[in-house]
Amino acid sequence: MSIDIPTHEDLVELSQQRNAASVSLYVSPGSTDGGPPIGRDTEAARLALRSSATEAIAELGVLGVEKAELDAIGQALAALDHDTNFWSSSARSVAVFSSPEVTRAFRVRNELPSHVATGDRFDLGPLLRATTFGHSGYVLALTQGSVRLLALNADDSSVELALPTLPDDLGRSLETADNEGKADMPRADGALGPKVELRRYCSRVQEAVLDVIGASGLPLVLAASSDLQPAYYEVSTYRGLLSSSIDANPSSLSIDDLEVRGRALLADSHSAELESWRSSFGNKQSNGLASSQLSDVAHAATAGLVDTLLFDLTSVDEGTIDEYGNTTFANEPGPSTYGLVDEIAARVLRTGGTVKAVRSDDLPDDSPVAATFRGPL
């Protein structure tokens, strides 16, 4: 599978990097929507990386970056190009961040627009939007004879994910033999025995699932047989597991059925979450603890006061925000400018806040940002 889900710590670390020779590259094999996974057209993806790297290094040269620093970036990107294991992936895009000191690369399940940026910081905007937009998640289809994990991507694509750490003998833990299982795998006895075994089965499934989805926090929709559904909810430790589940035995559902029903539950959950947040936002705004004014939100983010930030995933306003939170809009993008809402989001992340990319219609007051505060500004 080879998908890299950036953690909160990854995003914070990258947002703190400062170097005049910072390069951000977003590449994919296709030039149109619906391009193939990079593992299916490796050469096209690698060619896109080489082309983007050449463009970025040329831009840095024009800006007067020293040759030694250009060589360091070029060598790091060339090493990534020749890393055959990296390109064996079901990802549809690659996000690469490189400076003379550090190079990080993420294989992203969504298809992101190709993009090259140079400046004094990494352009995390597209990666932030891809990983915090609420219309992506997972569906886990679970029965005693089958375990399937489906990724639902924000670009309306989906893919069934392998579970490499799922034990080959998982099903044996629920088998009943003539010897009542006493010569096979250890089982719980007594009236509670079957329930204990179901929970044990679900625990082993959850371990394999978490090995794949990690601590991403993306919503997980459960589709389980009636005997396993309560057991999985009992053992689950994943904070993104939705309380609403697919009300059907998954053995009767195709992958397409699981996707349709899963997306419906994701949409319901997202709508309910937004409605609750908007209600809270309105109450807090009247008390000076929330704002949809970009300048106010920028000051609050800089001061570490933002609890939750919602930002427009299509916002393209560029400019600068100084160390005091003062915002200056730019007439056109340049090496010294960056996406304003992206910079605000990065500052919120660095101070422990939550950020979520949403559609513009989901934001109040026709603003590209809205935030609730921990205290008065």
C-alpha cells in the first residue's frame, strides 16, 4: 500500500522549518483528474518529480542561493527519484519538502494538483487541505470469515487496503472443533466464553487496522455482522470510529455498496459536526471568543489563542503575516509570500490547536477563516 499519513508532529515540524532555500513539490503521474496510482505509472511520476525539481532549483538559483545548497537539495531529490521502494505505492500524489538540511516526502492517497513553490518556508497548504478535509475516511467490513478495509478519499475515489499484519490464522480463533477447541488455540470457557472470543477476534482486527491507518483521526465507519458489531465497539480505541454504522451484514455488500453507504454516513457525521461547531461559534462570537475576521484570527493564531480553526480549502489569497500577527496581502505570489490561511493554520497547529479544511459554503460571513478562541483576544 505504502501511503504516508502525516502526523500532527510531522506537520508542526515542517511548519517550523525556515531556510531561504526551501522547496515544496507536489507531483502525480497524471495531468488530469483520475490519474493512475504512482505505482502503476512509476516512470511518469518520477519524470514529474525530476521536472519539478529542475524548475525549483532554477528558481532558487535566480534568487541567489549558493551552489552548495543547490547541490544538497538536488542530491536529496535525486536519491528519492532512485528509491524504487518509495515509488511502489497506491498513492496518487507525492508531496516533497526539501532544504539543505532536511528532505521529507509523503505519498498521498488523494490526487493533488501539481505545484512547485520556493521560499523561506515549506508550502504545506495542499497537504494540510488533503489531510484535514472532512470528506475522507475509512470503512471496515467485518464478519467472522472476512475483513476488508476501504479508504474513501476526498476526491471521490476509493481503494481497498491490504492488512499485512492481519494474522493468517485469525479465523481459527472462532472455530468450534469436535474437541471443543481444547487442543487448538486457547479459548475462554464458561458462559462468557463466546463474548470473550469475539472481543479477542475484534482486538486482533483492530491492531491490523491501526497498523494501516495509524492515528490519523479520519472517520472510520463500521460495517459488521450482528455478533461482531458490539464486540468491536467495546474494544475499539480509535478516536475516529463513528457511533453510526452501516446497518447491513457486509457479506451481502459489494465494495461499491460499502463506498456509497460509507460516504452517506461520513456526510451525515460531517454535517452534524459542522452544525454543532457553528452553533458553538455563534455563542462564542457574541462573547468575544470567536471571529471570522482574517486579521483577528491571524492575531489569535500568532498569540496561541486559537482552539479550532476552519479554513476555506479553495482560498488562494497570498501575502505575509509578521511575528505579531499583522497581515499584509500580496498583489501576486512571489518567493517571499505564502498562502495566508495556510500560514494561519500552521501557527494554530504549532500552538496545539485543531485545524479543518472545509468548503467555502460551510464558513460564516463569507470569510476564508473562522476560529474559536481559548480566551479573549
